[in-house]
Amino acid sequence: MSDALPPKAWADRLTRIFGTDEWKKDFYSTSSWQSLIDPEKRVERTYKTADQERITEFFMKRLKGKFAAVAKPGFLYNSKGLLFVLMFAAGNEKGANAGVKIANDLMKGLGQ
């Protein structure tokens, strides 16, 4: 598993999915230090700081900024770990509360 930023094509897809390129700041960090070989240069390393929880939180924050209401996420696991994160967002303010209540009840059934 690489810590480097994804290739441009993947990065562009993530930006389209999230609706912003802010994911780069949330999911990756950089550190730099002076090169031992060439004191005139700095060495920079990018490393991944995001895990499944951080990515889910970022996506939920984005949904909450665009929709009238957002349900708690539901997590589906298999024997190897997390398989899917299910999210529900309601755009219609009239039915948002009822829709989110139903979605939250359904998510409870997933055994969170």
C-alpha cells in the first residue's frame, strides 16, 4: 500500500465524487527535512493519514453541507472487514425528518 497521492486520474475522480479537492488535505499529510546528501535541497514525504473512519466522516460532512438531512451511516462487514458504508441523504426538507428516521432505523438493523 502506497502513501503517495493517487495518480491524477484517480485524484480527479475523487474530487468529482467528493465535490471538492479538500480531501487531499484531510487524507494526506506531508513532512519535509533537509537532505543529508545535498544541503541545498529539502526532502518531502507525503503520507496517508486517512482511515475508513476519517473518510466516512469527511463524506458525511460533505453530504450534510448539501442535503436537508443525513442519516447515520450504516456499515456492512464481511469476514475480512468493512465491505460497504451505506449513507442516506434527504434533499426534500418536508420529508427529510421522516426519511432520516426510517433510514436510521434500517441502519440499526445492520448491527452497528
